[in-house]
Amino acid sequence: MRDVLVEVRDLDVYYYNIKVLSKVSFQVYKGEVYALVGESGCGKTTTANAILRILPEIARVGEQSVINYYLENGDCINLLKMPEKKFSREIRWREISMVFQGAQNSLNPTLKVKTHFFETAASHGIMDKEEVYRRAYELLEAVKLDAERVLNSYPIELSGGMKQRVIIALALFLNPRFVILDEPTTALDVLVQREIISLLMELKKQFDLTYMLITHDIALVADIADRVAIMYAGRIVEESSVENIFYDPKHPYTIALLNSVPKIGDFEKLPEGLPGSPPDFKNLPRGCPFHPRCKYAMEICRKLEPSLIEMGDRRIACHLYAEEVSEE
Amino acid sequence: MRVWTWMIKKITLTVVLWFLTVSITILIILATPGNPALMLLTGFLQQGIPYNQAVEMVRAYIGFSPNEPIWVSWLRYVRGVLTGNLGLSITYRIPVSQLIAGALPWSIFFTTYSLSLTVALGVIIGLAMAYYREKALIIRAAMGLLTIFNSIPNWILAAILFVYVGARWKLLPYTGAFDPGMSPEANPLGFIFSVLHHYTLPVITMVITSLPSWAFSMSAMAASVLKEDYVTAAKARGLPSRRIILSYVAKNSILPIYTQIAISFAWLLVGTVWIESQFLLPGLGSLLSVTTGSRDYPVIIGVYVIFITAMILGNLLTDLTYGLIDPRARVEEE
Amino acid sequence: MSENVIEARNIVVRFYISTSFLKRRAFNAVDNVSLEIKEGSIVGLVGESGSGKTTLGKVTLDLLKPYKGDVLFRGKSIYKMSKEEYLKYRLNAQYIPQDPYGSINMFKRVGEALLDIVMYHHLAPDRKEAMEIVRSVMNSVGLTPPDRYLNKYPFQLSGGERQRLSIARALILKPAYIVADEPTTMLDASLKANLVKTLRDMVKDLGLSLLYITHELTLLQYFGPDTEVAIMYLGKILEKGTIKDIMLDPIHPYTKALLAAIPVPDPKERYTRKIMLKGPAPSPLNRPKGCVLSDRCPFAEPICKKEEPLLNEISPNREVACHLFG
Amino acid sequence: MRVVNFSYSGRASWAKLAIKVIKRSPAALMSIFILSLYIAASIAVVIGLVPPLPPARGGWQNIYRPPSLQDFPWYILGTDFTGRPLFLAIVRGAPSALLIAFLSALITVTIGTLLGLASGYIGGIVDTILSTIIGVALVIPTYLLSLILVIILPDELKTNPFVLAATLSITSWASLARAVRSQTLSLKKRDFIDVARTLGFSSFKIMFGEIFRYMAPFVAMSLILSMTGAIYGYTGLAFLGLMPMTSDNWGVQIFAAIRAGGALFSDRAILALWSPIIVIVLLQYSLINIARVMEEILNPQLRLELLGEE
């Protein structure tokens, strides 16, 4: 059994009293790229924010939710129960860091790039300016930027692609072991996307990192992910290796997602999108949240919500497969 | 090199603006029915002074004469302003420029003293209101109190404080700028202390009535900055909340409302007309309110021009310092 | 009546950036570009951000005056039209913008906004008649049942619904020519497909012509294999051809690089693709002399740096601007 | 072209909205009530329900007499510096204060919006000219200029509400014009303006049908806020003794209470000092609260959030 780095168990999150995450459970193994995939509003970013404990004030995490993190020396701590000061000092950016979705807006417009590095170091007790400058310089070179010029310029003077690279360098600054990538390439052109992706994979090898990729871009998942979890309406509906998901998808929503992505050369077949509209958390349908848009919806789907069950090297939440598992 | 050209552009624009503003105001004054020169002339004629001598006197006092076309008087007056000759005061019979020279320093001291207090308190209160928002009950109470302060005109507050805190309970000095016995040469430290003591009540009046607008716009600005991605990113990087409040929330909130300093400066400067006259403080404000009673037009218009000049300089200063603080301003303008 | 509904000839669009006190530097966002759109056909305009594709689209809609060049509507230049002719052109050329949030006035209810257009141009004698037109156009774009949306404000709609409203607004005047500027970029994958299907049916049923601006090459495939496509980079058209030729047999190095960079939803393809172009795209201010791609092209030769290659036809409606294939 | 309001739930939603507003900020309810009192008083004076002021009776024994129940309710606050009933003088002061405040606010908002829209939307040379004018007006302090104009104006013009309202708003429209101009500039870049142009709408329709509709809540709020500015100026000038002592301006009452009534040392004129102060402050307080709630009611997005339909 490969050693686990992060284990999330029964994670529930409420905005005011609306449930946006329901019993989300998964494990991320050391050294892999674990992808959380789903359309906008399915709760994937909320899951990432819950791990790094930067949910907005109006958010509340369920009592029995657990997020275990395995430190280098082997012992495991529940991140949700750690006191804020200790969590900020030991976990944030030293163990877990994050590349934000709006990378364009993640740098303080009134501070130079180098100040971002100094203040992050200072807040973790590293005061030695030369050491910090050298480390920052090294990282910016690693992300193929003109370190000298970039360190002394303001965020507004950098292009979108350059800001993205600065954010990545900043994320690796305190040698974290687990990096969450929240939609790292959405706002970028396809050529720049390509460069950022290959850069991220190089850095993963160089610094022995584990990635959690949050994205709605199916093709990007196929490109770099090892294991994939599909999320819909705040729940994981299917999780397995990237080969299983792409070559043998089981859950109707996964199948629909894969079909809606254009492939080079298929001129005739027009992709059938999903009927109906995205789920509204305020009045989710009873039973399986996907049943209004599902071709195979059965009577039971409208009444009982399927739980996430093991099925071979795959986990799935769908009544179509419930009998199969019980027969085995 | 870029910053320098940006500065020159700002300064030249300001000079043009100054010239336009002075000219337009003079034209408005000349154009209103009941032109001051005519008023003066009728005054002199009533005293039996022959016509052409009276016209001469009017020109000596006010700088423009009743029967010439508006633009001639305008030209003459503007030339006078440029050469520092703002005409003679009717009531005191000494050049207006001397009167103003005596009063100006006091008003500048009073306005900048109140402005700095207002901005400092406004920013702090605004930040606190945004950061704690609806949670703390005291914040809601502060909101209510600030709204009440916002609805009291400063001249009413001046009257109340003057009558009660000053005259009735004698807690704080309420007339004059310093103790008559004190003089700057004899005892400079004592003099300064006495001035500050005398100015406590007037400054309180100014600060209380102009603080709310600062607190409200600051808290609105800070609330929107708190939602920005870079604040969440800073929290994620484990930055202490003290650091986030100061160099993230405060710094990014102050900049957009920084230009409000110039407007507050103008508002305070105008407020001196009521506050200085109420507390009998020397300054342009009281000079203006005294001379309005006796219709001393040369002084009134002279003080007015100085006020506008002070305000335009205030604007220029805020623009220049704004450019230095916020890199975006310089870069954006290119 | 020429069979081109819209024709752009040698369009140059010049923008200025003020560098210091009085001096300012000009750059051509669109540099000597020509484009023809036949009646009832779909033309795809592909390029990354900053390539000038949206600018060109706006010029054909007379939302932007070009520095040089001409735009013809059914053979007549729109800049030399009489008032009536121009009004006819105006009502026949409509626009579907990209960002569903910025493209609709959030303070006007859906029904009111559409009704306003009909009444403003007196397309119907009275309000009852006008409402019929509004309801029918809403049905045609999939906002069904219309009455559920009439009273809603745009911010109460989802991204997909807002884009459909945007299309309805463009259709209501029954135009001959529509420019759709990346209408699907802000939408999720499943909604993209539905919207493209609606656009395709619209062109087929109403016989209007569509200029579809996008940076997602693969989406253009859904408009049928023989859809005309033009690839733009830094204000210039580098390659023209049908989508089938472009996808399966790209010629220009830039098109090849674009195709190579598109992530393919298949894990096996994972390690086959490499980055073709060197370095980041230059800013339009300092475009290289000669061919615009000369500084990044792996096959660049001395001639590419000096002389700018012209678009020439190498086979029936297949054009390339590159010295290697001249 | 007035389009019939589509929401057939018209009546119901406005009532529900009112309840929600009150639940959210009780101060708003109180302010609406206070303002309606002022308006009722003004109407009463205008249609003659309120008796005219009796002739002035000077003499130390007549002025600032203590409150009495004589021909109720006018003497309940005693008499003012002219020997006439204080409460009656204050009530009779309401219409001119409200009228001048509203007129001045109207002038401020109309000029401000028109100039801001025109210079923002048209741009080019028109924008440069208009922005210079706005720039100049921004620097000229309204109250200072109106102070001078009031001195110069002959008496009969000084008390005429239209002239007074004009002087009080001579440059107060400048900050609104600047705000409207910057808002128009940012809205002009948005796509829905390009679409409006392709739909063949005229610039006039775009300016008022599309752009102004976005700003309507902000402009309505500025209208009420500039009323407080006008009241400040109107009563402030009187307090400086620039208004004829006969005028029914509340500022004159305070001026007289301090100067003539010896409020400095004796409590004799205490009612004459405090009643106008309270009347002015209450009016300003209610206007500020209403302005703040105005934005929430008129902006459909905020309104629907409030109603919970979101």
C-alpha cells in the first residue's frame, strides 16, 4: 500500500446553512498527481480551501469531518483540530502550499515581488535577507524568469504568464511537500498553458512534490493526472486511476463529461451536452443530485442518495452499480 | 526620467487650472447683479465725494472700476493678483495682502492639524469597522454614532461646544489662539503649548464632523479589498493578521480614497469661516466672516482667491504624493 | 449582388500608447488583413489573445474605424453609404460578445430588453405583436418556456442562459451577418456543446452568415468539415483553409504549434507532445521585422527575418504566408 | 417608451420589500417617519393650515418668554428674539428649507449627471472641454462662492428660493459630475454598449436607456445627500448673519439665540437655541439614512438579495 500524504474523511462544509460539500472522502498518495474534476460550482475549490483552512467566514466545517496529514517523521495530525497559530506557523506554506485560481490577482499590487518573498519568510521565522533573496532568485530562475528584473518590479508590470510563474515560485518557496493547483492554466493562452504545465511537471520531479490538481478541463487531467475524482454538487461521484476513468468510465456524469470534450478529427459526431441546468445547492433534488439530468435515472435514484462504495480499484456513487457490488 | 515628466505634466496642468479658476470666479462675481464696484461707488457718492474722484477711489480699493466692461476689470484684477496687489481694505485701510499674510499661517496650521487627525482616526476606525464588520456590537453602535456626527453641521457643533464646554463650564479655552500673556519670543515652548490648548475645542469640532465620511468610505473600501484574492493568498501563506491588515488591506484601501484628502482639505478650509469666527481665532476664516458684515469687498475677494490657491496647491500635493506611493498610478497613466 | 455578405479589404487598425509627456508610439493591432464571408456560410477566426481577432471582428461591425482599408456590405463600402443604406447594414450586422456578465445590461429585465429592441425599430404594430416576436426568438435559442425568463433580471440567469439571451438579442432583428466573439469560453464543457449546436442550427435554418472568433480550434469542427478558418497571430493572417485541412494537415509552423499544444483527452497521448515555439510571444509593440513569427519559429531562415511572406494560394482555397511554402 | 412593469407581483413585492428594509435597519423606518413629519408641516404651512406670524413685539419682557399654553400649540416653546411664538416660527421655516434643499439638490444632480454622461460618453474634444469645466468647478468651494454671492445679492433676490437654491449649488454638481464621468468611462468599455450600438440605438438612447439606468440608484442617493449639503449651506449662511433677520431660516434663530439672546451665560434663550438645532440635525440624520437605504431599494441586485428571491 503506497504511503498516504493527505487523507480527507467525511468532509462537510456549509455556507450559512446551505450544504456545499457532503461527506467528501479521498486519499492522496505521496508523489502522485491527484485530480479533483468537476464543472464550476461543484465544490472542488471549497475542498482545497478547507484543507488549507482559508474558507470564507460564512463557511462552517462539519464536526465529524477529518483531514489527516502525514508529516515527514510519520506521525499524523488532524489539520482541522490544530490551533490556528500552530497551523499557520508549521503547516501553511511549509507543508502545504497553493497556486490560486485567479493567479492574475494573487499578488499585492502595491508590493514588489521580492517583498512577497521577504514577508512570507519573515512570518515563518526566517529573517536572513541574503538567504531569502538567494532562494527566491534560484526559484525564479527555475521557473525560467529574468529573476533580477522580476524581483524588483511591481505585479502590474508583469504579463499574465509571468505572474503565473511568480505564483508557482512563491508556492515552492518554503519547500512544501504538497502543492494544490487550483485551475493553474484557465486564464492563459494554449501555448502559454503548455509551457506552464511542462514547467510544473519538471518542478514536481526536481523537488519531489505531490500535486492536487483542481480543474474543469478534462484534457488537462488526461495530460498530467495519475488518479482522478469526479465531483458533482459537492459530492465525489466516481474516483479511479486516470486510465480507468478515460477508457472505462462508469458513472453517467463521467461519461457525459468525457463526451462533451472535442477531439481532433471528429467532424461528424456533434457532442451531446448535458440537458437541464447545473445543480442549485439551495434546493438540491432528493436522492442522487444528478438524477434530473441522468439518462439512466431509476425510481430509487429519485428517493435514495447512493453512497460512495468500493468497486475493484474504483469508488463510485451510483445505484446502477450498487447491485453488482452486493453480488460479488 | 518618466517620473520627472509625469511631475512636470501635473504642475503645468495645475497652473492652467489655477488661472482658469481665478478668472471664472472673478467673472461670476462681476456678472452677478449688484456688482461690488457699484456698491462701493454708491457708498462714496452718498458721502458727497465727486463722481470721478469716487471712481478713482473705487479702483484704488477694489482694483476694478464700475463703468468699465467686465473683461477689462477682470484683466486688471488678475494682473493685480499676479503682482500681489489685491487692493485696499475698506474697513482697515491697509493693503489686503498684508491682512492675508497675517491670517494665512493660522488657517493653514488649523486646517492641516484637523485634517491629519481626521484622516488618521478615519482610517483606523474604518479599518476596524471593516475587519470586525457586523460581528462586534460596538461596531454597530459606532456606525450609529458616526451617522449622528455626520448629520450635525460643524457650525452647530461649534456653537454648542462654544456655549457649553467653553463659556458655561470653562473646561477648555474658547476664545483667541493663545493666552494674551504668552509670546513666541519670550517663552516659545509655553507659547506652543498654549496655542495647542486653545485650539483643542475648534479641532475637536472639525474632526468630529468630518470624521464620519472618512470612516464610512474607508470601511467600504476595506470591506471590498478583504474579498480580493491576494488577501486570501496572504492568509494562505501564513502571514500574521497584523501584517495582512496593514500592508494588504490598509495599503490597498487608502490609495483609492487618497484623493479624498484634497476634498477634505477644501471642506475644512471652508469650515474655518464658521469655526474660526465662533472661537475668535485669527485666520482667513474669521477675517472673511468679519469683513462680510461690513461688505469689505476687496478683502472678501482677496481671501477667496487665496482660499482657491490653497485648495489647488492641496490638490497638486495630493496628486504628486499619490503618484509616489502607488506605482500603479504612474504606470497606468502611460 | 456579390456572394460575399461582408468583405474586409487590407484592414489596418492602429492603436497608440503614450510613452512620455508628448510622444506616443503607434502599433498595428491588425496589419493589412483581408477576409471574405460568403452569404450563409460560417468563417472561423482563430488566434491567441492579442492576435487582433476581436479587433478585426469589431471593424466588420463598424464598432471600430480602421486606420486604412475598407469594409464592404454586399459589395458596397459601409463608409460611403447613404443614411438608409447604412441603417440597412446596421440592422443586418449583429454582435455576440464573449463575457456573459459584461455583455448584458444587468438592470433591464430579459423581456423588457428584447421588447425594447422590437419597439425601437417598430418591427411590430403594437405591444402584443411585439411580445410574440420576443417569445418566438426566445424559443428558437432554447430559453423555453419564455414566460419563466421574461421577468427575470440577467444576474438571476446562469452563464449558459445569459449567452442564449445574448444570441436571442442578436437574432431578433433577423440580421444577415453575426460576429460571435468566443461565446463559449466562459462556459463549462457540457454547456459549450449545447451552445455550439444552437449556433449551428441558427445558421442552417435562418441562412445567415457567422464570423466565429475563438482560440479553441477543436470547437470549430462542429460547424462541419468544410468551414472556412483563418489563423491570426500578432495582427496578421498566417494560414487560411477549411477546418478539415487545418486540423489534419496544418502547413504553417504556427498552426502546427497551436495543434501540438492543444491537450488531448487521452492519457496515452501524454508524452507525445513537445513545445514547438521558442520563448514567449513578443508584445505587439516590438513585433519582429519580416515574418511576425521569425523570432520564435524553429524553421526560420535568413529570408524570414528580412522579408515579410505574403499570403499566397498553394491549392484551392488554401493559403499560407510562409517562405518555406511560397 | 414606458414599458409596463412586468412584475405582476408589483404590489406584493413592494410591501414585502418595505418590511424587509425596516427589519434590516430600524433607523431607516424612523428616518422615513421623521421626513414625512417635515413634509406634512411644510404642506400645512403652504395650504394655510398654519396661522401667519403675528407682528414682532420687541422689548426685553416680550422676547424669550417661557413656554405657555396660550393659543395652543404655537406658544409651547415660548417666544423668539422677535417676541413671536418660537414653535410657529420653526414650523413656518420648514417649507423654505425643504424647497431650497430639494431645488438645489435637483440642480446639482441634473447638471452633474448631464455633464458627467456627456463628457464620459462622447469623449474627444467635448470631453476635454467639459472635464476642464468640471476640474475648475471641483476646486471652487460651493459654500465660499455662495457666501460671496449672497453678500452681493440685493435683499429681495436673497430670499427668493430659486435664486438661493442656484447660489447654493453653483459648483456642488462638480463631484457628482466627476463620479458619473468615471462610471460612464468604465461602462462604455463594457460589451453591452457595443451591442447597443450594433442594435442601431442612438447615442441618446444608449446614454440614458443603458448607461444612466446603471447609475440611477447612485444618482438618487446623491440627490438626497446633496439635500443635506444645501441645508448645511442655507442655515449656515443665516448663522453668519447674512440672511435678513426677518427670513424664516432656522439658522437665524440660532444666530439670534447666541448673539441677541445671551445664550452664552443665561438659560433664558435655551429653547430658542436648542429647538432649531434639533430640528436641523434630525432632518439631516433622516436624509442620510434614507439616502443609504435608497441604494439598496433601487438597485435590483441588492433589492432581490434583500427580498431573498436571489
